[in-house]
Amino acid sequence: MHCIKKITGDLIWVGANDRRLAIFEGVYSVPGGVSYNSYLLLDEKTVLFDTVDKAVSRRFLENVAFALDGRKLDYLIMQHMEPDHSAAFEELLIRYPDVKVVCNAKTQIMIKQFFDLDVDALIVKENDTLNTGKHTLHFVMAPMVHWPEVMVTYDSTDKILFSADGFGTFGALNGALFADEVDFNADYMNEARRYYTNIVGKYGVQVQTLLGKASTLDIKMICPLHGFVWRNNLTDIISKYILWSTYQPEENGVMIAYASVYGNTENAAEIFASLLREKGIKTVMYDVSVTPASEIIAAAFKWSHLAFASTTYNAGIFVSMEELINDLVAHNIQNRTVAIIENGSWAATSGGLIRDKLEKCKNIKILEQTLSIKSSLKTVQIPEIESIVDTIAADFIQLPSDTGTNHTGIPASIDPAAMFKLSYGLFVLTAKDGDKDNGCIINTAIQITAAPLRLSIAVNKANFTNDMILKTGEFNVSILATNTPFDVFTQFGFQSGRDTDKFACVDYNERTSNGIRYIPGSSNCVISAKVTDSYDYGTHTLFIADITESIVLSNEPSVTYQYYFDNIKPKPQKPADSSAEKKKGYVCKICGYVYDGDPLPQDFICPLCKHGTIDFEPL
Ligand code: FEO
């Protein structure tokens, strides 16, 4: 029985999922399965983009036959010859003997290699086009993303990029087809990273070349050969590809991979991680004998600093650690700082051998100190491990005395207080996803154009409202007025909508035409908007949106940031006793939350109002 999905009026997904495959390409575990995507365009001519793996060829052939509905198949565009996309080719030719194969010269050679067939193909090269009626298809060569014959196809009529392996993801589709139908960042981004880094991570330069070509195209949708179709928020995945292909880390922190036979090397790695955490540095840890190498490769691409702790084994690196290091070198890891811990009961060699291998990589800074353990870490070595931690910490928290930066890592020439001179307003940003209503406080709503009426908002990604807007593409901005009580700020600013119904205690239920709630009593206006673009700026998402409705609710003046501080926010109470006065810590200027300790970690986010270190001041 067929199982197809409509993408546009004349484009249909005819691929299939495989959840029985344990190891993809004989190397990569795929616990969530994998999808093999194929697309059928029903124009005046019918066009099939690639076939599928042999494991799902029966379902694929049923899908194609059903979607064609008796029409003949005119073209088969073969973008990639790897058998997970070409295995059903021979069977397809038997069923549709008149189909014209469209491919490049390298693909034609590979067809002969894989199938022993001489195919009279339509050979295309860079910038060649194929008109199929309403659609014009443009061919773009993408060698080594992931094999040398790979090409992608751009449909300039519907502005769709058929991207071959590019922008693919491990994981079966589970009923969805579009990335915006799932919580991609939470549930699939790790698999997208693992797919990219392991499959094409080595070929960053070639991926950048393809990204450069793609940047000249007006792309509204991306159809990859694995994983979800992208029709919204394309920048979510493109921005990741820019980082991954240039080998730039996504997050500051230390990925620690260790190989330990009897737990002593693991113990040193644990102590190392604990000391880093005490400095406020994020850490992740992997036992290389347990975690598949593909997951650790992906993590190495994500984090800024890497640490390897390995026992010595057969006078070399422990076997699973050696495989990991070889794999990292093969995947071209670059631009990282590396710390090494070695263990050896009589002749420790693993540290030096790891160093030798990683030194071949581009722009890898390996710390000079190697912590060398004889059987187990000893108390006398704690200063040594602390010294390595301090060296790493210096990259994260730079002090004014030696680097010209303040405690937040911002250069001393920049006074964060300057940001408070900007005349921000304060707003409740609300969204609706199904039955869930939610909202948060923002200070970043700005009209950017008058024709069309267009708004921008920047939303902290820690806010649940951010996720809801990314998913639904709609929101309301209630402009708070000077009669707003502090309770409204605590209600929407100091708790999370993930675990709280922020509207549970209110006695109003007003909604605009888009069905989203607003704050009638405290705001002087509500503006409804529909997202046209979103941009990932690390901690925040910048949304650009067209205004769809606006209602003036009162003539009360709007609240400014300054007015909030001067007239609404309760004044801090003096400490009750003298010992509290001496307490070291930082207070959030927005909500008054107190962080006990010094220094304030560079990436600290206020647990109440989600503001960053720039909004904290010493007690
Ligand atoms: Fe999904 Fe390179 O094949």
C-alpha cells in the first residue's frame, strides 16, 4: 500500500522510512531509523528525483506508481549515486523503460560501475536547465557533498532546492514531513549534526562552495534526500551548516572523552570536569568504550574545547580512543583547544601519541601540560589538574587586570551601562500553539518599515514563547502602559511557560483575530503579526513579521525601561544584618534575583527573568 505526502500542488514525497536498520553505511548507529527521500514532480512532464535504498524499494515503487496515477514517467534525475539513493534504479528501469535518465558525466560512469548498464542519459553540467512545462530545473554541481558526482537541482518556478545529502538528518520521519511539524531543535538537531559531521564533515570547503552557490538563489524550500523538508525558518539549518562547514564551535564548553579500563582514568576525567564546572564552564562527558564514535564526533564539532583522557594500552592509545582520534582527524576537526590526560602504570605513552595525531589538524591548540597519571590520580597532582583547568578557564573568563575585559568577557572599552541609555519600551509577547497560551516580557519590539507595516522582535531562546513562535509563525505584542502593576512583570517575566499556565489566575480572555491572547488592562495597544523571517543570533531569535492587526486600547503613556526601574520595580531592601552586607554575589537589575558567588559565570542566565550577565551588577 502506498504512503505518499503532498508537498506542493504538483510535488509529492514518494520516499520511505527504515527503522530496522541498525547501522547506516555500516558505521553509524541509527536508533531513530532513517528516511530515504524521493520526490515526484507532476508537471507537463513527470520528473522523479532519485530513488531509494533497496531495503525500502518495494514501498517506494508502490508510491511512485500511485502518485503517477497511470501517467508515464518522463525523467529520472539522479543527483547522487550512493546506493541508499540509487539501489532501486534498475527495478525502476524495468517498470518504466522509457524514462530518460538525467545526470552528469561522473554519474553516468558510476551507473556503469554499479549496474553494468550503458544508459543513454541526458548529460547535464553546471547551470544547464531542463524545462518540464511550468517548471524550470537548474543543475548545480556539488562535488564531494558527499561523493564526487553529487549535484543538486534548483526549481526556479517554486524556488525549491533539491539538495541531495545536504541538509539531511538521521531519523525516520514518523508521520511528519516538514521540519516545522516537529520540535526540530529539541528532537532532531543533534541528529542533524551527527549526520552532517559524520557524513560530510570532512568536506567543509566543498560544503562552503555549495552554500556560496545556494546564497545566489532565492530558496523557499529545501528537499533533502534524508530527513525533513524545510519550508520555514531555513536559516535554522543554514546557520548551522555555516558553522559546521567552517569548523567553528557552536557553544563554549569542554567536551571530555575518556577511555578507562578500571575506572582510574575515568576518575581523573570526572575530577577534571568537576573543577571546570566550579569555574562555571559547561562540560559534557563520553566514555569512548560506550558511546558510539559518531556521537562524540558530532559533540566535538559542537563544543569549543576538547579534552581526551586515555589509558595506555599495548604501549599505545587505548583502542576505542585511538579509533576516535583517527576518526576526528579524518573528519578534519579544526579550530579547537585540546587538553590531554594520559594514564600508564609503567610507561604512559597515550598522551604523546594523541598529541602527535591531533597536531596534524588545522588550527588545533594543544595545551602544553599533559596530565600524566601512574595508575591513579594522586592528591599531589591536584595542583597540576587545576593548572590545566585554569588555562582553559582563561579562555572563558578574562579578567580586567590582565586582558582589558570585565567579568562578562566584554572588552573594558565597552560600558554595558550604555545599553540602558537606549529608550526601550516593555511589552508582553504572546503566542498560541494549539490549546496552549503563553507569553513573556520583551523590550525589543521595533517597527522597521511602514509599507508594508513590519515589526522586528528579538526573543531570548530560553523563553518558551520563542519556541511557540518558531513553530506557529504568529504572535501578539501588548504595549505595556505606565499603569501596569509589578505583578504583570512577575506573571510573565519571572516564571516559565514550559511548566506554568501564565494565564491561570487572570480574569480576562481577550483575543485578537489570530486567536492569540493579549493583556487588555495593562497595555495601551496590541499588535498582531505574522512572521516572514527569523534569524538565529545565538542567545536570541530575531523575528521579522508583517503586522496583520492593531488595536489602540487606551491613552495611557507607554512604559519605558527607565520608567519601569524608577516607578514600577520594587526598590531593593537593605540587608538585615552586617554579614549579609559582606556577601559576595551579583543581583539581576531586572528582577532582583541574587546570584551567590563570585565570579558570575560568563554564560549565566537569570533563572527568573532569563536576562544574561549584562543585566547583573555586584551586590
Ligand atoms: Fe545518503 Fe551519500 O548518501
